[in-house]
Amino acid sequence: MEGLFVRKSIDTLQEEAGQTGNKTLKRVLGPVSLVALGVGVIIGAGLFSITGTVASEYTGPAITLSFIIAAIGCCFAGLCYAEFASMIPVAGSAYTYSYATMGELIAWIIGWDLVLEYTVAATTVSISWSRYLVVFLQGAGIDLPHTLTACPWDGGIVNIPAMVIVVLMSLILMRGTAGSSFFNGLIVFLKISVILVFVILGWKFIQADNYVPYIPENTGKLGEFGWSGILRGAAIVFFAFLGFDAVSTAAQETKNPKRDMPIGILVSLLVCTILYILFAHVMTGVAHYTDFKGQEGIAPVAVAIEQMGYANAQGVIMPAYPWLNKAIVLAILFGYCSVIMVTLLGQSRVFLSMSRDGLLPPFFSRINTRFRTPVHSNFLFMVVVSLLAGFVPAQVAGEMTSIGTLLAFTLVCAAVLIVRKTMPDVHRAFKTPWVPFVPIMGILTCLCMMCFLPADTWIRLVLWMLIGLDIYVSYGRKHSKLEPGRVYRKGDTVLNILGLVLAVLSVITGLWHQQTVGWEADKTLLVISFVFAFTHCAYYMWRLWHQASDLKRAPKS
């Protein structure tokens, strides 16, 4: 018995990949659809939403350097993802890869992390969609009340448009991947057209003065401008490259996954990196980075287009293309729909895989026989994400997406190193080049960017991991299909120690955050982190004591 580090065999995974029938996912996606799927979620999640906030608060015009650094990290991780996608063509992304290489406990951790990643990504984009809708309707002379289009932290009560779009996209997903893929392809074409129009028309309105200084001087705080700001910016915009991870979750809906998955991952990453750099350069060239501060930063394209024009006698800029703002904002509204849809697709497929392995209740892995989709998982995340979109600030959700993505990529890069040693003979249609250099650089790049994320983001990650560990202890470890019904499993001690380590990290991150914001500032997060830490310390110490007592009483064999 391998206990909590039992690995799912490649043969089992490949058998799952080959299953057919009306209770399995339908294989309808080819290489073009996969590239469109990746581009569909990459373009929009970061480009049209959080770039303005990052430029105004962390990087200035040097946000282009942040995108380059993030893209380098993504390139390393993407090459590792491509090997696994060709080797293990099963839904579940990094969760499934970890299960096959590092064992069940690590797989649970990464799977729970992926749920966080996709949930907050969909939340971030939904909030930004709501902001663009407000801008578009204002141009048409319709003013929506701020109280119903912003969360309490942004001066409103509830963000209703953000909640509505999540519900609509979830309903489309429930009806089937083929239809949603066709819808996504149309939207991707529209979004690429929007970016090209923005870059071409905006290029001649670039003001060189807006690039001075290109790297604003650091304010004296880590991560606020200067090179530390660029690294923090890279960490935050990292979630903008979430698309190729989402591609890997659709492996079981791909016609020829061993060939098409690497194509979908790497081509979508290349296309979007080029478009990101061009877009960010024009955005910070036509408008000064300080123009993106506050609520407007979540809709940076609308701000930039207002600066594409010539000053009148009073010095007020008159937009040269008054039609462009409405047209592009409308296109972005449609484009965001595909981003939300693909992130919702990704999280439901991860939940599906975890449920099939017994780590979550079987309710979540049931496939609707009519639509061939996991409607129960779709419904769960429709409710959760819509509530988060209605009541959580966009910046908080965006930073949480980044740290979840970076952690997932770090573990996938590490898994390549492991699988080359433990499974050298398994066939791979694509092999990561320059091993161990590429995976090691992927690990180092991702960890470096994680270190520059704000302290409160680390607190939320640690708390989320503690909640996930609680669920695994109470349900997953007992219902695992690889070792079902065992009261004690090899590795329980490691599990309990991990719980204690996370509890200690909860204290450390709480103190770090309070030191960063000042001891006179609000202490809510500090109190929450201490409560989680002490309750979990007590719980996992009790588990260690109980386990030791039972082992002493057990008869000698």
C-alpha cells in the first residue's frame, strides 16, 4: 500500500481517455478549436481587465516588461504542460498529471488550488465585464446605479451585471461543449480584430512623454514601481496566461489529444504573448499610466480610447474615433463571455476528475445523458462564482488567480523532473526540451513571482489550502478509489504535519501582512489568520496524538 502518495497508473488514465458512450464527455475539439479555446481565455482575462490597475499601481509604462517576464515563465511551464498533455490525455489538467507522478495527496493539493485559480479568474473577468457594460451604456445615455454595479468594498451594494453574466455562461456550458466551442471561435475572431484595430489606430496617438519615466522610481515600498514593481506586476498579470492551462482541462473532449494538445497549448501562448506586448505598449503610450487609477483601471481600453485624439482650444482631447470606443467596448463585452465560459469549463472539469477518483462526492462526476456535460459541477460553480462576482473586489480576485496559477505551474514543472526518472519508457508525442534546465527555470521563475505578490494574497492562499486539507481529511482520504475504506493510510503522519505547517504559515503571513500595511490599520485578516492557525494546530495535533494512541493499542502482527 502506498497510502496517501499512491499514484494513478498511466494505463488507468489512458483507459479513462479511451472511454466512449453517452455517459462520457464528447470528443469534438480539434487543433484549431483548442488554439481558439486558449486564445479565447488568454485574451481578455488580463488584457482588457487588470492591465490598467497594474500599470497605475505597480509598473507604470514598464508593464510591457512585466508581460515579457510572465511570458518567459509561462513558456517554461507551457513546455512542461505540453509533455503531460500528450502523455496523459485526460481531463483534469495539473491535478491529473500530479496524481500520476507525485501521488494522491499532492494531486489533491494541486486540484484544490486549480479550483481556486479558475473560480477567482472567472470572478475577476465577470467584474470587469460589468464595468465595461457600465461604460458602454453610459455612452448610450443610460446610467446604471453604482450601488447595483459595484461590490460593497467599491462603494456599492451588489454587482448584479457580473452575477448575471456568470449565470448565462454557465447555462451555455451546461448545454454542451460543441456549441460553446463554436460560440468561442466566433468571439476569438472578434477579440483579435479588436486588438489589431486598437494597436493600429492607437499607434499614431502615442505620446513619447507618457513613457517618461519608463520605470517609475520605487516609492519606498516593495512592489510599488521600480524593478520590484515590475516583478509584482508580472506576478499579477500572470493569470492572463491562464488559457493554455484551460486547454489541458479539455483533453477528454479532444479528437486526437496526443497530437493536438501540445499544438493548442504552445500556439495559443505564442499568439497571445505577441498581442499582449503590442497592446500594453499602445495603452500606456496614448494615456499616462496615472489615468488608470481607481475604478476606471478595471476597464483600461475605454480610458485609452478617450485619449486617442487631438486637443481643442481649451486643451481638452477630442477623440478622433468617437465610434471606436463604443464598437470596441461592445466587442470586449462579447469577448469576455468566452473568457468566463472557458474558465467555468476548466473548473468544472477539474472537479469532475477529482470526483471520479473518489476524492469528492460522486454527485459531481455524473454526466447528463442528454447534453453530455457535468451539469452538477457547472451548477455549483455558477452559484459560487456569481456570488463572488457580486460581492468581491476585482483586484483581490485577480491577485488570488495569479498565486493559484503560479503554484500550479510550479508543481507541473517539478512533476516533469519526477516523471522523467520514474516513467522514462512511457510514450510521449511531445517531450519537453532541455530537461532539467526548462523545468528548473520554470520552478524558479514562478516562485520568484509568487514572492512579489502582496502578503494578503498569501494569507488567502494558505487559508484556502487549510480548508481544502480539511475536506480531504474528512472525505477524500476515506473515499479514494485507489485505497477505499481504510481508517488509517500510510502517509497520515505527513498529512497531519502538513496541516500544522500550514497553520504556522497562517500566523506568519498574517503578521507579514499587518507589518506591511501598518499596525494601526484594520486587523481583520490578522485575526482570521490567527483563528485559523490556532484551531487547525489543535485539530492536527489531536490527530497526531490519536493516531499514535491507536497504533500503540493495535495488536502486534
